[in-house]
Amino acid sequence: MPPMPRSALPLPHDPLGDYGLPAVISGTRTPVPLVGTSFAVKIDAGLALVTTTRRFRNAETQSIEVTMTFPVPVHATLFDLVARIGERSLRARAQSRTQARDTYEDSIDQGRTAVLHEEVLRGVHQLSIAHVPPGADIEVEASWAMPLAAVPGGGVLHIPVTVGDVYGRSPVPDSDELFHGAEVHEADLTVDCRDGIVTLAGSALSQGCAKLRLNALIRLTVTGWQPRTLRGIAADGRGVQIEINAAPSGCFPLDAAILVDRSGSMNEAATAMLPTRLSTGRARTKHEVLVAGLMEAAAAVGPMDQLDLWEFNNAVEQVPGNGLADAVSRLSPPSGGTETGEAIRAVLAGRPTRDVLLVTDGKSYALDVQAAARSGRRFHVVLIGEDSLEARVGHLAALSGGQIFIAAGLESGSMIQKAIEAMRLPHTAAPAIQDTPKSVETILGGMQLRAVWSDQAAADTAPWSRAVAAVAAALALPRMSEERAAAFAAAEGIVCHLTSLVLVDENGEAQDGLPAQRRVGLTTPETTVTLARSMDVPPEAASSMSRPLSVAEEPSFRLRPSHEEGPRFPVRPSKRPLSLAVRGRRSTDVEPEVLSMRPASELTASPRSAMPDRSLRGQLGRVDWATDPEALRRGDLSMLPAEVAEAVRLAADRPEVLSLAASLDTHPIVVVLALLADAESGVNRSAERFARIVLRKTAASFFARIVLRKRLDGAVAAAARAIGL
């Protein structure tokens, strides 16, 4: 049976506020801390203001830390965060990323409730709430703004709420990684548009409201809106105004390489919406949508245009053809892994084109954004599919002066056409801003934005005033030096790669000990299982569906069933480097089998080999520091695998450990755990906190920390050496 459209999904009256029957993390008895989500969208003159409210509740008997990593549009500017704790409302302030993290970690040491919102990658944000007291409710309201993207006849706003599995080596720690939980999150959506008509893809708005399951991108299309000047007030008191209009058409002949993703993930469904199915009932795949879009866009290619077509998965090769349409007809079916960075390097080594158009779902970390941007080429991106990820490829487009377009459903032809129009515009470097900005002009998503600052202040119409100032500031940041940009971003109160928003509840009751970390996963995308359902095969048996392939040809991909038990983590192949075939020479290396989803306990407890390493160093990465750190501080080893507990007990008998334990007035087993945590502190934030608390790396003052560290450093180092760390 094909899935119902989102508008037809039966939802209870209040699915997010039922405290009587709290949801629990699958496979555990731990309550899910996220109990409510809502999106309030305001649209005016081509600018969208999105306020996301998330309600968290600690239904446990201990203090917890809630963390949630989620996608945001690459061009969104987050500028405001308010936390409601009891009867009090606290507004976050912007600090440098390092300072904000230090403020947050200090609050944990002091037992204070704190909230931190940071950008872990361009297009990926993390919200962290430390020391949520037992039985407490905390509501966090965050606001971001961005211009609509151009579509034929109007503009569109995409609000990403989940992504598919992302492959490759992640540039962020595991604790900050995007991942899917077993639970299905739902949200209330309200839309208020000053002028124009708003439609919601896949569902219907009733008096501007809808209830949605957060398993697919939220797409709002606006027709009939009118451009006009929007005004705000900058942090320095100056007035700032923004105008948004459709970008002008270019007339330059095309000189570009089109790089097409044909990895295994492109065989997944592009959209879960019923009207997009083929006559056979099968959902259209991303690759089918991509090919159809390229064919449609080929009609706009003229005789003076120079286009090279390339395709890639583990390997990359140029596709021959007599014109774009003929070359598109020769594209190979999807299979294999996604080596985006290597494919881009191969294209850059070919004919020196002015532009590169990447057509992909973006679900790969295998990309050196800075290196590609330094090539001097202008990169444009068309993202295919509801579960696509803007983060890496969108960042590349922003850095290089290119555009990003999202074909969430089947509108790939119009989006590729928009990208072609963008490539016909001149490629000129924006002038640097040496002092305070006076004017900035740019094109984003097919819209032309112009921001102008003046000494004449505008009326304060918050939150629009702050939104206008924040978006204008974000346009200016890339043209400033890093030092100047950091100060400007902090003054304007925005979240970016240089600054974060943080608040600390100084008046709340302090909590004891380390908070247990509870990660909130994203809802698994509906498209993950749609293709398997439409072909009437079990989701767990679904793999690449273009043709049967042996393991030697292609990795084994497994789609996650929605009913699977246990926490879900990002499915990623082995992190070893893969060789790449260029210009038709196929690689003899194949991407290793993708790991299937397993519960965290199974991942932790599984032996690494038939003869497990029983040394303490061999146990690195096998201790769960997040779930119950206070049990570990009591020396409780019952949650650890047997060989880990055995190694800890043996190490606790070493004289150096006994001496250090005596100086810390702490049990030797806890000291060994702290030394093990210290060895992992660079990659595990919960381990770093455990080591910091036990080894007394924090003290009442800066000078006290220096004195304490000098006294302990030698003993800590000696004990670590003695136990093989």
C-alpha cells in the first residue's frame, strides 16, 4: 500500500502535549525529552521570518542535558533565541564560538541551566540545553530569516526538518552528528503572509495552519507577492533597509561543467507525495527526476554554449554526446558510493570552465569546501530530493559566489533552468568591506538582494526590524576580515561559523553532578522507505534497484524500516580513503559495505576482533560517557562491557593510580575512568566533562586552576603512562 499524503495522516488532537503517556526512546525506558514543536512563518516582500518553538520536558529523576542537531537552510540567518524556564524568559547573547562554548561548559560545572545554539556546519545547527532539572519544562524559541528563492511565478521557502543518511567522514564529533531517532516528531505550522497566496506542498493550510509529521521538507510557495523596501535597525543604531527582487537574466554564453551524482542514494525516492508517482505506482527516483530535469533544461542550451557533462559515484568520468540532450541520454544508472570531493577535483583538472553545476542530493561529507572554492570556479548546486542536505555543497556555492536551488519534488527542470540562468550572469568578485558596511548587493537563490545602511534610523518593528538587520549583516560578513566579521556578527547577535548564542539561568536552582545527555534524533525521512514500499519489497531488503549487483561491484545498502528498534545513528561506510577512476578508468577499489543500524548497546559491546584487546588503550571509544555519568562517578561498572570493566579494575591497582586517587580523595576505579575519559576528551564532549570534574581541571578561579593543574599534572601524566594511556 503506498503511503498516505501528509495531509491525510491521522493525528491525535494534541500529539505533542500528552504528558500522561510520554514517549520513550525505542528499546529503553528513557522518556523522549522533546514534547512539542511549532513553526510560525511570517512572509513579507520576499523575506521569510521563521520562529521555531521547541518544548522540552525532563520526565526523569536526574538532571539531563538535551542536545539536538538539525538542518537549516544555508542562507538562513539565526538572530534570536529566548528560553522560557518556569515563569521567566531569558534572551541569549552572542559570543565568539569558543567563548560561548566555554560559558556553556562552565555552567555545567556550576550546575546551572544553560542554552547554547551554535552552527556546527554551514547548514547544520545544534541546540543544547544543560541541566534541565527533574520534572522541569523548558521552551526554547529561535528565530531565523532568509529571502524566498525564485521559482516560476513567485518564490519558495524550504524549511528542512530531516535529512537522509549522510555518507563519508563527518567533520564534526559524533556527539554533534545528525542522526535519526526511532520516534516520529510532529509539529504545528502557522503561516502569515502580508501579500500573495501561500500553498503548502503535500498538505493543505486551513486558515494559515496545518499539523505535520516532520518526515519531509516543509515547502511553502508564495505567488503574487510584491517587492518593497523592508527596514530595520542595526546594532550601532543606523537604519538599514533591504529590497528583494527577482534576479536579472544574464546573456553570457555558458561555459560550464555539469557534474551529476549517480551514487546509490540517487536510487531513493525523490518525494513521498502521491501525485508524483509513475503510472505503475512506483515512486520516481532522484536519478529519474534528475535526468528528466536535465532533458527539460537542455532546450535552453544554444549553439554558443559550451557544456561538459560528467557523472560520478566512487568514480568519475566525462559523458560523451552530441549536445547536452544526447549526453544526458547516456547517463549510467545509480550505484556505488559518493566521492564528491574527488569528482570535483577531477572536473577541475579537465577543461578550465567558468562554472561548475553540481546536481546531487548533497548527502556526502566527502568534500573539501575550502579547497574547491580556492579554485576560482563558481559553483552552483541543484539539490534533488526531500531528504537532501545543503550543508557542504551549499557552503561551497556560497563561498564561490554561486547559487543553490532545491528541487524537493519533481521540479528539477525549472530548478536546473534557474541554475543555467545564474551561470549566464557575469562572475565578478564582491569588493571587500574595510570598515562598517554601507551597501551590499548579491544574488541568492535567483533573487537579487540589496542592503543599504544609513544614519537615519527606522522605526523599531521587532521582530522584523531585527530580522532585516540580521540578514543585511549576514550579507556583509563574507566581505570582511575574520576579526572584523566576528565582532560585527557578535554585535548583531547572529549565529554563524564565528559566533554562537548562549544564555545561563543564574537565578535557577543549581543541580548536582553531571547531567545525563539525551540526544534528540530527527524523524526518519518518508522517502527512505517510500521506494521500497512502492515496489512491494520489505524495506530492510531494499538496496540499489537499478540492476542486481555483486558485492564486488557495489556496497550493500539497507534502508531503515520505520519500526526498527534501538537508537539510530548515521549510516556511514568505512572511513578509509578510496581511489578514484577518472575519464572512464574504473577504480578497482569498491566502497565497503555500509553498516546496518544497530542499537547503541550492541555497537558499544561488540568485540573488535576475535581476540579482543584487553589493555586499557584497547577500550578507548567503548565507554558510554553520556547516558549516566553520575553512575560512573560512583564507580559503577555494571553498564560497561565485561572486558572494559576488567581492564579498569586491573589498572586501578597500579601504584601511580593509587597515589593520584589519594591526592584527589577519589576511588581508584573512578580515577582510571577519568584517565580513560581524558584520553578521549578531544573527540567526546561528555568524556571531556567527566575528566574535567574528576581530575579537578576546574576550580573557583583562574589562578586556582593554574596552581591545581601544576600540582596534579605530573601525577596525572604518570598514572596515565602507567596504565598505557
